[in-house]
Amino acid sequence: MIRFTVNNQPVEYRLDPATPLLWALRDASNLTGAKYGCGTGHCGACIVDVDGTARAACQVPVGTIEGSYVTTIEGLSRERNHPLQLAFLAEGVPQCGFCIGGMIMQASVLLRKNSNPTEAQVRESITVICRCGVYPRVVEAIQRAGRALRGEEVIPAGFRPGIDPADAARQVPALTRGSGNR
Ligand code: FES
Ligand code: FES
């Protein structure tokens, strides 16, 4: 039996100690926010917080983290309103979304250590590979979340990226007049 804490819940796993943490989370705990991308520790889609460090869950045997505290994207904020989550939505970061959980978890570790990172520090710290190429917006979102954590900005909750149906309907006449490229 291997025991550690996941999202503030003590959990006992009856698993081979060599089992990657990613499978304990996804298959045994039904926490599927950490994604399986490469399985070799390179893409970062599986990153979770283990004792305050961003770790690729596919590379962490459960037997090595007995007694640890693991936080996944599901446990980052009970109300899903961590400043990083709000900022990623407000900046319209996600495309397919596959890398976003790992990216936010990696960013949360960064901001805990440094809530005012420069663009260079963000780029150096965020190693998650995004096949959709959202990197420029990621920098904006992480710095914005930092401002919120420092109390310099309030990011509106509940913001939805994209065009809502009412706005889309309002744009139709403009488009039919041939002036839709504003
Ligand atoms: S799946 Fe773990 S780093 Fe890619
Ligand atoms: S948003 Fe698609 S992989 Fe990053």
C-alpha cells in the first residue's frame, strides 16, 4: 500500500511502486486533467505539483513519493478561480487545451516563487510543449495572473473566451455590408 495526499485528500494506492503517478491519478483516482502526451518526460502535459515542485507525472513512480503532497489541476482551486485559470481564460490562451493543465500547474509553481516574472523568466520556466503554439498568450496570461496575485488587478470571473451568440448575431449585418474585417 502506498500512501500520499492528492488534492488535500489522503489516498492509499494498491499499485506496483513502479507505477507512474500519472496512471495513479488518471486511472485510479479519475483525475484526468494531467494528460498523457509523450510518456518520456518531454512534453509536460502531465505536470502536477509534488511537494511544491512541478513534476512530470509520467516520470514519477508512485513508490518514490510516499507521504508527499500532490496537487493536480483539479485541486488548484476548488472554485476553478485561481488567478492563473482566470487569466488563461481572459487572455483566450487555450486552443485544443491538451497542454493547458500542465502549463498552469508549472506556472503556479513559478508564481509561488516569483509573482512578478519577466517575459524571459516565464519563457525559461514554462517548458511545456504546446502543439497549438499559444506561447505569446501564455506569457501575457502568466504575468496577468501575477498582477492579480499581487493585488494589482482583479480578473473578472466567468469570462468566456470567443464570441458569444449575441455578439455573433450583432456582427452579421456588418459582415453582409462587407465591413467585417474590423
Ligand atoms: S506525458 Fe509526461 S512529459 Fe509528456
Ligand atoms: S493548446 Fe493545444 S497543445 Fe497547447
